[in-house]
Amino acid sequence: QVQLVQSGAEVKKPGASVKVSCKASGYTFNIYGMHWVRQAPGQGLEWMGWINAGDGNTRDSPKFKGRVTITTDTSATTIYMELGSLTSEDTAVYYCTRSGDSWSVDNWGQGTLVTVSS
Amino acid sequence: QSALTQPASVSGSPGQSITISCTGTSSDVGSFNLVSWYQQHPGKAPKLMIYGVNNRPSGVPNRFSGSKSGNTASLTISGLLAEDEADYYCSSYTSSSTPYVFGTGTKVTVL
């Protein structure tokens, strides 16, 4: 079955960067896209970006003004999301997800809590 | 790109039907049959319930159905069960600079 296993919780200081990994298994990695989605405490879902896991093409949300970098390592069937210039507003659970039919999100990782605090 | 608009809360009694609306624009919901719906229980990752406006993934009960009219998509839950109490989010592909957007979320309460 499809599994997306993310790296563990992080605590970062304002201005720092964080890199979250997502190890995929149970399907052919390089024929699916992957989204990153985040959810601040008590808030809704927010789309951050997408990557073609096979060729590395990306699209991201202009909201992050270039602070987000999404990459893929096909040999390790792993994708990464790096978010820079962190502020307290970036405190959230970050989800790695697989892009399914009709641009849906058909599988979700367990989530990685990133806390930004001085 | 603003979030799609959903009602903050919807409630119903067991066995009843409820409908959650998701209002977008001609740049997203109105132009593409790429609307999905997700269910999220507290402390859990969301789960895909509907994709492509009205398609159910394997394992999702047929009590859940989706539809769309103009710029508004809807999720209907028939025969409401206690386990349906959760937050629900819609999403859509968009032609704007942000290619994907979620709804504001709806809390469903089973009375």
C-alpha cells in the first residue's frame, strides 16, 4: 500500500530554514506528482507547492515569495520541502501528499510539526 | 488567489442528509471539473472523499456524493452517522498564479 513517511518534528528560531523529508513507498514513485500542504494550529489547509517526482518540475504558491524549495531524489524515492526565512506564522503541521486523479490529493503523510519560536 | 468559501459549520441529526457548499469563481470551480473533498478528524491527516467533482475513491461509502453548478460545488452526506462528525474541506485546480486552492473548511456536527 502507499506509504508516505515524513521526518520528525522541528523547532526553529525566526529567520532560520527548515527542511522536511518525505519517503514514499508502495507505488511507482516517478509517475506521480506530490503536493506539500500545511495547516497552522486551529486553522485550515493551505497549499504550498507541487513537484513532478520524476523530472523535478515544480509549481509553488506566490504567497511564499520564493521561500519554498521542493526537490526530489528519485533514487531514494524521497521528496523534500525547504522553507526559509521562518517566522512565527510558519508554525504549522506540514503534510507531504501524493497527487491523484483530477488534481486531488489521494494519500497523505503523517505530518511534520514545525514550531518557530525564539 | 483567495480560499474557496465554505460555511463555517453545518449540523444534522443521525440519519438526516446535509449539504456543504464550496463557492469559488470562474477561474477555479466554475472552469474545471477538478474539485475534491476531504474529511479531517481531530489530530488526523485529511482523507480524500470525492475527486473530480463526483467520484468516490475505493472504500468511501456511497453516502457521500458530490456535485457542481456554476461556481459552486457541493458535498452531500446522506444517512448521517456519528462518525461523520469532522471538518470537511473542498479544493480545486485554478487558472490563477496559485494553481491549487483549498476551501475555508466546514465543521460538521452530528446532533
